[in-house]
Amino acid sequence: MTPNLVSALSRATQRVGVPQVSGPMAIVPLFGPDRVGYAGPRSGLRLGDVHTYGSLDVESAGPGLCIVPLHIGWIQKGAQNHALCRSLFLAPGEKVRVDDACCVQASQGGYLEGADQWFFVLPLGVREAALSLRGTNEYSKLWDAITAFNKRFGRTRRGHLEQVIGSGRATLTRFRSRFELLDGQSGALFFLRGALVGFELAPNPAYFAELWPALVSFAYGAEAWGLEAHRGWQPPEEVPLAGDDLEALADALQAERRAHAARLLHAAERLNPRALELRSEDRCSGHELFTAEGDDFVGQVVRRDDDSLVYASLYARTASLEALLAA
Amino acid sequence: MTALHAIPLRDHVSAPGAHTGVGVRLLDLLSGPAGRFVVPRHGTTIDWEHHATHATCSEADPELYALGALADTTDAHRIQVLFQLLRAGRSGLTEAARHTADRVVTVLLAALSDDDVLTAFLALRRVRVHRAHATRAFATWLFGHPALAALVARRRPAVRDVLDHVLGVAVSRASLRAIASGAPALRLDRLGVATEDLGPVAAWLLRDGSAPAAPVAERARLVLGSAPAAPRPRTVTVTNRGALSAALVHLWRGTPSDALRSEVDDAVAARAATLPRFDGRLALVLDTSASMAGYGDRALASVSQATALWLCLSRCVADLRLVSAGASISHPSAAYGLRAAGATDLASGVIDALRTAPDLVAVVTDGYETVRSGDLARLVQALPGAGVDTPIVLCTVLFTAADDLTHRRPAPGLPELSCWHEDDFDALITRLCARAPGPVGRRFLCDALRRRLPEV
């Protein structure tokens, strides 16, 4: 990894926010610059024609460069549901045919209800598999990973992703309330059981706000739900708060929170930028897309020619995740 | 009358330091199941549940207990209240308390069904208690009954048994013979009871003659409890859960205008005029965080109803101290431009609220605690050890009464109230402010319930 990108990762955020915790998941909000010239994944991106299984068009739908989020997928009524294995650039007005998309339904029986098209981001547990299969033009390539993912939720072992994110949509979307998007927030660190499992960064707060529901509900919330509902996760025993008076309790509470935040940020150091190997995948308008791979984390990042990091989706490898979930 | 808008009070009184004054115990009793109250035809006992608790509350605070009949409760409880009021002596009561007891008895006799009234008096007979006020109450009720003939035709033995008990057998029979023959019934005259044109009824009670004609089958009954509300919508939307929350939603969604702001002001005034007044200090932790904004079909539902409640409290509470958890607000005028934002730190909010030395703390929230969920529960648990025993009540704003509260109970050790419609505000504020300790809470509850006492 180039020294410049190391410093870029370090400079990526201007401020780290107060952690939010609900159940086994924690999030540390990140606040970065409000960059202009970028199209968001809801307002600036559209799923176009689906040519055949695994082959579809994605289209720019607004002004500005669109960085298609890594592992975005779409649920449509009356059509096979797909997810992308990789991020890519869309210049304003551009349409790109993607032939290495993953079909996330194994058979006709999996159509979701609901008239609207809505997008998601692949759950954490299948993301590494998806990334490793980029460039492979085989629509069923993710079914084994989806089957294994479904098994963790006690679902039928089929390659239907909606068995979890569709049937569990009402529960999963409540993660939007359990973790609150803050004004100016452009990224987040995601933790499960106190261990870092994801680093998501957007070019600006508007982009991140459009991506947030898919990240918190489906990409990371699904795994948290799995811990709560299917692995019998229980909150850890905590030492009771104690104080001789109200002010002593207030001090004790703040001290605990500072210590907790410090623990999370220490855990975040497990993502070592220097340990990531980068491979360039795409270029557009002064931006370069890299695939990043390390021992414990993989994903993709976008760096501008001025060396600033404008997009990142780095997440725990499946083996690390499964070890964490089984602990 | 069963409670129209039953607001379950999940009062976990096991929480250390929880206030359990008479008012709170009474409301808890009256909001729970009433159980049986049956006077068997034969025997010497009464089959009744919760009798002991009713008796305890009655003895602890007779005036407040009497007013409890006006709470949102069931007739099954009101029968027990009527029985206790009839059973209890009046010596030692203040003039005001006696007057209250008399009024409540009159109201209960007008509200309860005939069978329920007879049950209460039969129970009095079973326990062999005679009270002058009970005699007067029954005689007035019976001989002023608009459907007396129908009542007597249906329940002759019970009516006669009670009349024999309250007047004494000899006086009862003599009175009935007098009425039947058109002569004055002196004892009833002294009670101020009119008995003209009741000859056939009296004869029937004496087992003489045929059943009298019953032109009126049954009497109209009073409805008690908080003011009856308009029918609830079958399909709930964000703008049909009360005029005030709807006005706020339209103001926030539309282009702000004087007309929309006036609509909010008018709705606040109209609703606040119907609500009880609290003359103590209430610290309100108002959740104004991002989750309160909601999304989809429920966008603005939580924040609008919470804001509506806040604006009403600002009119009804003499000393309201506001602490916002989320977007910072300080004055009711800020409601016009309120935008829910920020994370939910309820624990810090409660600490700030307690610093104002209130009589009571209310936390109005959608229930999602995001800044370290669990902190509020731990704080609540630690407060007694820190010498803090101020009552804290969690008030959850719902979209409908059927909301799933999973992950929305940040402190199960706290007493909880909820509301989803503006018509719930009266009952919620009553249950909330009744928890203020000492004279402040008692005075509030008495005034709040007395407001509901109809003229009969």
C-alpha cells in the first residue's frame, strides 16, 4: 500500500462521533468533508434493464460522479433480484452493462412482495465471497454463500437471500431507529461484540444518508439480528453504576462512556491500512477504484488524484466474522 | 363503563425507591383486573377479590378513594368503590370529604347498572352494616328510579331485601303499605323521598296484586372516566391521531405560514383546556432525536405526538422544566421549526432533569435509546443508592396501540405509560402526575378526578 493512501485513510475523517450501542452491535459515526460533485445511490443511480440472469444495466440518474456502492443489490417485484460483486464508476449520464452480477434468488419461488424497487447491500456474511467472484460471469455463483448465510438463521438452505432480508425486513429496518444517522455524518465504523467488522465511508453526508438504511439494516444489521435472534446473544454483565450522589453518578456514567469509546477505537486499530494490498480496478474523472485485501479485512476504496479518500467499504473477512459470531 | 382508551400502566413497583403513595396504589388497583364481586343468595360470605386492597385504600384516604371512581376503570371496580363508600362511616371526615363522598355515591348510582347497584347494597346487608347515608342513598335511588316498575318486576326479592335492611323490616313494610294505600310514608318523607304514584309498585313489593306496568324498560346511565373521545380511525395515519399532531405535521411538511402556526396554537389551546392541571414542578425529558422523525408511512408520527404532548404540558404544568434529548429546543415556540435530529441520550437527559429538583420526571420518547442502550436502566437502578428518589416515568409515544415494543423499553424497571392518540393525553397526564409524591401528587389527583365529577 502506498504511503500516500496510508495518510489518506488517516485523513479520511475529520471527526469521530459518540458511539451508539444497541444489542450486540455498536457504531462509531464518522464526519468528513461535504464534497460536491457526487451522485448518491438512491437519487443518482438507477437499475436499468435486466438482460438475463446475472446481466443488467446500471445507469447514472443525476449530475455528478456516481460511485456505485460495493455490493449494492436490488429487490424488484416480478424480476430476479441481483447484487453487484464490485463497485464501479458512472459518469453523469453513463450507462454500464454489468455481466458479473449475482442472482440472489435460487429459484422462481423467491419473489418478494412489494411494488417498489428497493436496494440493499449484501449482508456481511456473503460480501467476501461476492468480492472474490467479481469478474466471474455466472449468475448462480453466490448461492453457496447465501445458503450458508441462511443456514445461520435457521432458514432453508437455498440461495434465496430474501429468506433473511425479505422475510426479516420489518425487523431489519428497525435498525434505522436503533442507530440514528446524525447530521453531517459521512461514514461509520461498525462493531459486533466489540470487534470491528466494517468501515464505511462516503464522499459526502448526502450520499451516506442515502446509503445508510441499506448498510445499517442489511449489511450489518442482519448479522446483529442473527446474533440476537438465532445465537442467543445476551448482553454482557456490567458493573453497576455507583455514586454517592447525582453528580457522582453523572461522572461515573461519563467515565464509563469514555472508556467504552476508547475500547472501540482501540478495536478499530485492527484495521491496519498498511497491511492492505491494493489492486487498481477502475478510473474516472480523477478518481481511482482499488480492491483492498488484508489478512482480516477486504473491500474496495476510491481515492482521488489529490490523494484524498472519498469512498471506502472495508469489512471483516468471512472467517474472521464466523469466529467472532461463534465466540 | 370499561375504560375507552385503556392505557396499561406497567408499574414495576419492585424498582427500589418507587413511589407508592395511596394515589398510585389506587390507580394501579383500578387499572388492573377487578375480579369477582358476587353476593351468593345464601350464606354469610361474599365472593370478592381485591376487597382488602379496596378497603385499605378507602381507609388510608377516604376522599381520594371516593374520587377514584372517576378514574378510567371498570364498573367491576366501581361496584367495590360504591360498597366501600356505603360501608364506611363519615365521622372524622372533613365537610369537604363528606360532600365528595355523597356526590360520588350519587354519581355511581346513576352510572352503574341496576344489578351492580343492588349487588353493592346486598353486600352491605351481608356484612350487616347500617349507615344513615346508605339508607338515604338507596331510598333516593330506588324511589326516584325512572324505570322502577321494570326494576321491581325483575328483581323484586333483591330490592325488598335491601329495603328491609336499610330501613329495618318493620319500617320497610309499613312504608310500603302506606305507599300502596296512598298514605304518607313518614320515614321516607323525612328522607326527602317522594313516593306519589308508586302504589302499584309498593303493592308488588309486598307480593300483593299483579306486576305493575313498566312503561320505561331501563334508565339512561352516566358515563364516567376521562372524556369520551371520537371514534378511533380504522386505518391510522400520521395525521389522524389528533388535531394537534396533525397540525404540526402539516406545518413541518408544508411551507411555514402564520395560518399553519395559528392552527397549531388553536389546537394546543383546545386540547389543553380539557386537561388536568399540575401545580408542581415537572421535569420533561423530551426525545427529539433522529429516530423520532421516523420514515415511510410513519414519518413524523412520533415527533409530532411527543411535541403535542409537550405543548399541552407547557399549558397545564405550573413549573415545567424541559430537557431535550437530541435536537436542542428550549421553548414552545421552537416547536414550529422543530426537526428531530441527533442521537438519543436518555440517561444524560434524566440526570439533567433531576438537577432541576423536580417533583417528578417524565421521559417522553419512542423508546429507542441509541447512546449506549442500557445506560438509562443502569442509572435508574443506581439512583436510590445515590439518595435520589424522585419518581421517573417513561412515556412512550406509539404509532398505534399495537406497536411492537421490542427494543423500545430502555428501562424496564421504570413505570411506563404510552399514548398514540391525542385523546390519550388526559389519562396519561393523570397517571403521570399522580406519581408526584406527597401533597403535590394527592392534590393533583384529587383535582384531576374531581373535574370529571358530573352534576347529577
